[in-house]
Amino acid sequence: MQRIKKGDNVEVIAGKDVGERGEVISVLNKANRVVVSGVNLAKRHEKAKQVGSRQIPAQIVEFNAPLHLSNVMLVCPKCDQRTRVGYRFKDDGFKTRYCKKCNANID
């Protein structure tokens, strides 16, 4: 089970965007990275290209660049604080995440 999943709210704890919060768009497991909306914006220059009969001009595109997992912390939906994640087993045998600060279930 992953500590941070798609759709979670996280806070950046290191880097140029420290203190900013956003929602996780995607998790890149093999690279240990997450993409967070509105955080770590980068720009890429794109060449002009031909798509079918249309000509798309050259442009500068802004996108959310991935952050390393160690630079973000989960924000608890109940206590609204950044927190470490713990694991518990429910009575039916399923594993669930919980907030280490307020002891509330996250999943």
C-alpha cells in the first residue's frame, strides 16, 4: 500500500515551493515521484508542428513537473495538518492508512 495516492492533498516540505498545498494528479512509482497540481510549474518550448491540415504555432507550454516523494507530506482530511502515515488492519482484514496526529482513518 502506498503512503500517498492519486487524489490526496499534500504539502510541499522542501524545495522552491515549500509550504504550498495541492492535489496529487499522478504517482510515478518506479521513479518515486508525484505530480501535484499547481506546484513545481515548469516551462517547455515547443516547435511549430503540422497536425493534419492544421498548423500549430511554436509556443511555450507550462506544466506541472514531478516532485520527489520525500519532498511532500500528506495533509490529513480531518485535522488539516501535514502528517506522517501509519497503517492498520480493519476487522475485515483490509489494510488502511491513518493519521499519526489525530488518529483518524484516511481511507
